[in-house]
Amino acid sequence: MSSKKLSVALGIVVILSMLLSACAAPTPQVVEKIVEKPVEKIVEKIVEKPVEKIVEKPVEKIVEKVVVATAVPAPVRKVLRVNVGGYPDIIDPQKSSFVGEISHLQMIYEGLTKLNEKLETVAASAEKWEYNKDASELTFTLKKDLKYSDGSPLNAARFKFSIMRNINPATEGEYAQITDEIKGAPEWRAGKDDAAKAAGQKMLDTEGITIFKADGKTPCAAKLTDAYKEADCSVLKLKFAYPTDYDDKALAGKPRPAPYFHTVMSLWVTYPAKEENIIAGKDIWWTTARYQIGNGPFILKSIEPYVKAVFTPNPNYAGDKAKIDFEYSYIVDSAVAFNAYKNNEFDVVGLAAEDYQVVMADATLKQEAKIYPGSCTFAVMFHQLKEPFTDPKVRQAFAQAFDRATWVKDVLRGLGAPTLTWIPPGYPGYDANEKRWGFDVAAAKKALSESKYGSVDKLPPIKLTFSDSPRNRTRYEWLAAEWKKHLGVNVTLDPVESTTYTALTKDIKTAPLAFILGWCADYPDPQNWLSVYWKTGAFGERIGYSNKELDKLMDQADAEPDAKKRMDLYAQAQKMLTDGVPVAFAWNNVNTYMVKPWVTGYKTYPQEHGFPGSVAPWTIDIDVAKLPKK
């Protein structure tokens, strides 16, 4: 999803559906009508008898053409209603990271590049891109006559604004570090003081990200608000460099190869949200369709927080035009969604583990179940700055006291696969030989005895936080019982509202002691799984994770142009990561949906964002001939 980042809270359910409109006004139609003329009365004189006789001629039937009104149904309004679980914590391109947030943004916006149906990086808003010889510079040329959904022009200056906004420390973006390869970006984002940050900002603005007119040589206006008006401002150039305070002094400030960066430019953090709309709407600009003006396949027509969002096809989209409307709803309870599906109130819903056996036992429902590989790894996260998980032996004990195979079998009903590694099967860098920290009660007890606490009696209170729903309570009760059974630990359950849960887990200061989250692929490269997540200052920092030696190894892999050497370096990095038991890797997901037979045109991919075919939503259609009769 990938791509996605996409950390994913457990229990989020996805629902889709279609809506029909009422009949239109009557349409005139020409028909033939039989009209009978009145009987003519004729007087005949009879000579033989001087009397008068009344004779009636046969009725004469005359065909007249008249116009009558005949009511005909209006065309069916095709709408796919999608339940995306909890309402997003935020829908801001430069601040989002969770799947539910990204599933909105990818409808409204599009980057310079995108992933196609084969998860290959292809042109999107950019017509082409080109690296220099050592891949330390990357130049994009935009397509001609690009427009936003409101018809206003879109140029390279808009993308420069978005990339810089993602880096800006004032934005506090979830993916701010993902563009640290750009010259000046890490200095501005994480400078030690105001002077260092100001120097980084200037370096980024004048060297790291530059924009030119169509000839690739003439600079666009220095002030972005002026450059927005220049129709031929169509070339964007990125320069990559190691940070000026890099640990390896020989490399500090020098050009840095980043041969994967054209794919990074497909991510939502680069989406060109309008600066003036963000200013006008202030901190809550993203909550209204008025300011969410994008360049993607759909227009956000309306959004009612916690209730519904409506998307319609964007006629100004530079790619293939969508065929139907979409509606997103925000239902957390998967049981409610499943019942609605059975009542034909939705066309597509997420198939929860609790409903799997019911579906498999029903001939019709079984045919409608779509189950295929996913792109996510879920793990029990341990906050390494909070006791007792500051001790790696305690983390090891909890990891080895978790029976993943039984979790998948009994709790997930087989909808998943146990794992002991971070990168999932089917993705570059997957390590099928990793066996450490698997379920082993004796080893778990031994590790706990070797910790600084020595025994379970000396452990501080342990709280397990999760997104609350009836089914999630059952799941987390199972996990708490697992640790009680194998380690003798009393774990307190801490259910919280779904949007609150998402917000808590994003910040190192508020992240819970122990909780479950997942990471789903943004793009199929180990750099996305390792460097993007575990490098100091990235997502792993939410749980206090930092390993400078690992940082160096990942940096080396990121800049390695030789494909084989690069993969070897990432393999070493993944082993080093697992050495310290930062989390308890638990299971890989599968995508599971129920799909009605009248939903057509979609293809399935590992990196789905909320519904089947989300990688290319413009292909999805509704076969109205197959709809059930009302």
C-alpha cells in the first residue's frame, strides 16, 4: 500500500456499498390511439311508402396519432459506499500516516509518480523523471496543462510547497523524515537550534528543491505565491546530500545517492494541497470539502465528520476517469457492518475473523468472500522508555510467551499467518529463516528471571491499550490471559475510543506502554520497511527506539547502487533490528472482503487502502443488471 504509511489499528473494518436514485420526471413518448367517431344519422326517403326511416351507418374508426406522457426510470446513480472504520484522526497530506487517513487522501490527490496495478512506479503528475549519473540529483518534468479539480492551474511550485511543508518542523508531519535525503531537509527538520534550522531551510529552498520553467534552466519566481501563477513552471529538481552533522565526517554534507527517490515522490506527503486553502482553513482546514481541492481521480464533494464523506469523479483528472461515486462511512463495529451486508445495505464489507466460519458455511456467502495476501505486519509494541520494557530481557519474555500460531488459528480464525520477522512474505527482503523469539514458555520464564526485575512479582503494573469495540475486547482479553498463563503477569486492559487510540500511538509522549499496531508497505522495497520505519527520528521513535549502528547500516544500504550489495545490507539491518527484540513481531495480514456480484472492474492487490481495487479505483463499476429487485 501500499501504500501506506500505514500503521493499522487492529479491528478496523472496511465497508463498501452502492446507492440507487429515484425515478426522474416523465418522458414524452409518441403512441397510436384508436378514436371512434360519433354515429351519423341519415334520412332516406322511401318511394313506395311515404314514410321516413332512420338508418345508422357502421361506426367509422379513425387512427389518430397523439402524444401521451410515459414515466421511465432515471439512470441509476452508481455509488460505492465504503466503511473505513473509525473517523480519521487527520486528513492532511503532510500529517497523515494511518491507512484510514491515506484512503481519503489517495482519492483526492496524486503525486508526481504513483504505483500501478503491478506496484511499479509510473508517471502521474510528472511526465518523466531523470537521475544524474550517481543518482544524487533527480529532475521531474510535469505534464502540460495540469489542473486542480476546481480548474485552477497546477505546476511545479505547488509540489515544492508541499515537499517543504512536509519537512517544516512546524508542521510536525508523521512522515517528515522520509525526505531527509534532500539537501537541507534534516537540518531544517531537526536542527539543534533556531540558527541551524534557519540555515537548513535556506539550503533546502535554494539548493535542495529548485523549480524551473519548461526549458529546465530559467528559474521560476523566487516567491512561491508568485510562481503558482506561472503556467510554464513545470520542472522540479531535487538534490540529495548527507546531513552536515553526519557521524561519518568524510561524508557529511557530500552528495548522497538516492536511486529509489522517484518512488518516494508517489507518497501522500508530496500531494499538492493548496497553500492558500491551508492558510484560510487554519488547523482544521482538512475537515471541509471547501479546502480539500486536489488533483486526484475524485473530488471530495462533502464530508460530515464521524458520519459520511462523499466523493465524485474529477473531470479535470489527468489520468483515467472514474465511473462511479464513492461514499465513506465510519462504522467501527464489524458485526454491524456484516449484518448490513447480509441485508444488501452494502455491496462490500471487510470480512472479520469472527464471521469467517459463518461465511464458509453458507454457499452464497462463500462465493462472495475474497481473501488474498496483504502487505502488513502486526506487532505488539513495547515502549522502550517506560518500565518494564526498557529491559530487553522483559521484551524477550513477553515475545516468547505469545503463542502466535494459536492467536491466528483461534482469534483470527486463520485469516493471517504467524511471523517472527518484520518484512512480510512476497516482499523484497523477506527473511524466511528468522526463528528467534518464537513461542517458548521455558525460554520466556528464563529471560524474565535474567532481567533486572528477576521475577514477575517485581514487575511494575502493565497496561495493554487498544481501540475499543466488543470484538476487540475479546481479542485483547485472550492476549492478557496468554501472558497470565505463561508468565504469571497480571495485565490491565485499557480500551479507548478508536480515534483517540490513533492519536495516542503517534506521539512518543503519549504512546501507551504496550499496544498493537501494524506497518503496511508504501512501496515494495526494504528501504520502506527498515529505513523509513526504524531509523532514529522515524516511526520507531514513537516507542523510543533508536540504534545508531543500525542507522549507519541502513544509510549505507540506501545509498548503495549495486542491487545485490544493497539487498545484503538490508538483510544485515533486519537481523540487527531483531537482535534487540524491539517489538514482538506477531502476524502478517490477509486482505478479506465480502463483495456482491454486481461490483465489477476491480482487481485485488496486496497494498489495498480500505476496499478492493483501491490502487486503481477508477476501474470499479456497478453492473446494474445484476442488482437485486426492490
